[in-house]
Amino acid sequence: MKKRVSLRCKTYRRNYHLDLSPSLNFVRFTDLISPKKMKGKIRFLWIPFVACMFFLSCEKEGVCNVYNVSESNGSESHNFGLNCMQCHKAGGEGEGCFNAAGSVQNAALTAPQTSGQIEFYSGPNGTGSLVYTIPLDAKGNFYTTKIMGVNGLYPAIKNANGTQFMGSSLTTGACNSCHGSSTGTLYSN
């Protein structure tokens, strides 16, 4: 009995079948769109097959070309307080590759801060220019897949009660990799 594996190659916009014999002594590819075109070309089919299998054909998480940015009052996020970028990276389990992400608690450190935004300035304590802004969602998380260079920027947490500045510049956008583990958790006024 043969075993058939199917895949869709996005690059070549074709469906392919891979027929495996029970003894695995031979493999036969079948082009579903135009089998007659493939006569005589089967030996060259392995090149797009390998490219599609490893790079392009799979709809999987950990793909970096996904737009995923927190929204005010949004509730799509999860895992409050954990390092988001352990999963939201190339090859990771998360949807999209975050360039900056973290979690913010309220001033009493009892619950997530459900409103506000994270601002990134070119100078300490809000000096220089405002370079980026990321909204906090309803679960207290902020994240973005937008291309942004955070190294050397100075973050601030801003909400209706005021603004709290971080005194040093960033070396990473993975805020919860330090806050909540080696330093205090992020919180707002």
C-alpha cells in the first residue's frame, strides 16, 4: 500500500503529491495542476520540493512576516509577566517576531495595568524626540512586530496618572527578560 503526502508550494503555486512505496525503494512526485507538463521533469522536481518544504510551504508559527501589534483595549495577548520574546521569535511558537514586548502592572502591583502606552525617547527622562509608541492592551501587555531599533532608546510608561521613565537606555526590546526576573517588574504610577 502506498502512502501519499500532499503539500502546497506557495512559491510555485502548485499542489504536489509525494507517493511513497511501502518498501520506500522509490518515490514518485505528481504535479496536481498539470501532470503532462511534468513528464520528463520529475527528476528536477526535488529542487522546488525541498525549497517549499523547508522554507515556504508550511503555515507555521514563528514566521516573522506576521503583523502583530498590541492595541488599546485589545485582548489578544496572553502570558502576562513572561518573556514574550522566548516564543515570539524566528522559529518560535508565537505569532510574529516581536521587536519590543513586555507587561506592566498597576501601581499597587496587584493587577495588570489595563490602559496607557509605552513610549521610546531618544534621550533620558523624556528628552530628545519621541521615536516610538506602543499601546498597552487590556491585559497589561504591549508588543510589536514593527521594525524598530530600541537599543539606546529610553522607555517610559505613560497613562492617565502620569509618566514613569526608565533611567537607563535599552539594550534589548525583551522587557520581561529583565523586569520580573533580575530587576523589579514594570509598573505604572
